Amino acid sequence: MLRLWIASALLSVSLVAGEISVAVAANLSDVIEVCKAEFAKTNPNTKVNTVLGASGKFATQIKAGAPFDVFLSADMKFPQALYDEKFALTKPVIYASGALAMMSTRGLDLGKGISIITDAKVEKIALANPKTAPYGTASIEAFKNAGVFEKVESKLVYGESISQAVQFATTAADVGFVHKSAFYSENMKRYIEGKDWVDLDTKLYTPIAQGIVLLKQAKNNAEAKAFYDFVLSVKAKQIFKNYGYLVHE
């Protein structure tokens, strides 16, 4: 009878959903939901709690003790720093690479390229904060390499994250520099490539390699390791590709 009770108790424990906490770069707001749904097919008893935000802010929070198990950054710098300082169990690995797009809802001729932002008609330019958001850093790099930074510096409007930069770009700003993957989400598909947005010349900025790490809190946490492995899996790579990211086969 005792054996039967123990077996029953173990079974009930195994059916209780475990929870993991994942810090996710804001540019992944849509694709991470698809990843979670796919992960749930093989891990139905694991609840994946995700928090979206700027990678730099997450790095600061993790160092201060924020209880995250996995960190999907928008660059390699922040996860590398966490690994170097012993806050991460694994070295950062690239799970996808992102690209910048230039968008405008003001009917501007985006075919002119980045030089359009020097036009007098362009008064506000939205981008992510380069201090905390890698896509913002890449945008500033592009401005400088194109030789327009000093001409447009006073026009720049910073969003806390790339998601907020998208919000500014679709409302108050004349031009916005956002992640290309944004246009693969349902609520952004109404914006037409070539008319409302164009790829930013990749020669102007360093490719945005995005890295993942398993954090110190996840030590001996099989569910966190399973999600980490899934993000690096062939299935996840296909999901990222479907949302406009480049992946390393």
C-alpha cells in the first residue's frame, strides 16, 4: 500500500507544471510566442514565463539578482559580460541575427536611402536607446558610417527598447529605424515593403548577432535547459527564419 502511495505521489509531482523565467529582447516580441507554442508541444508541463525589454537593462537586472533562468539578448555583448562575471552557466551562442529596416508612414521616398533623414521635412527620427538596446547602437553606427549623424543628432527620439521605437515610428516620428522582423508580425503586415519600409544597407552597420545564455539560477533546472536547447534547435531556427531573421545552419 505504501509503495502504491509513493508511486501515486511521484506521478502527481511529475504532472505539476514547472515554471521557468526567460528574459527576452524586445525585438523578439512576436517570434518568442511562436517558439513558446512549439516548445509546449513537447513540454506541455512546463510554463515558460517571458519578460520583454531592452537587453542592457536585463543584464543590469540579472547582475542585481533578477530571477531569470534564460536570457535571449539582442546582441552578444551583454550575455558575454554575464558569462565573464559568472552570472551565466554557458558561453553565449548565436541563435539568430537581426537586420535593421528604415520605415516611414509620411509618404517619404525611402528609395533615396538613409540620406532621406537629412531632409528638412524630417523632424523626428525614432530609434532604440543605443545605451541599452543593440538595435539602437547599430542605428547610430549606420548614421555615422553614412556621414549623417551630426546633421540629424538633434532630430533623434529614443525609445527605451526597439518595441517602443516601433511605436514611435508608426505614430509620432517621421522616420524610424526598427528591426526588420517587426514587419512579419500580423499587426505590422499592413506596412508595405518598398513603400512604408526598406532594408537598411547592411554595409552601414555591423550584423546584429543575437546571443542566448543559460543563467546561474537555472543550475540543475532541466526544464530551463530544455528551453535553452529548443531555442538552438532546427525547429526554432525555422521559426526565426519565418520572421525575417538570419540563422546559422
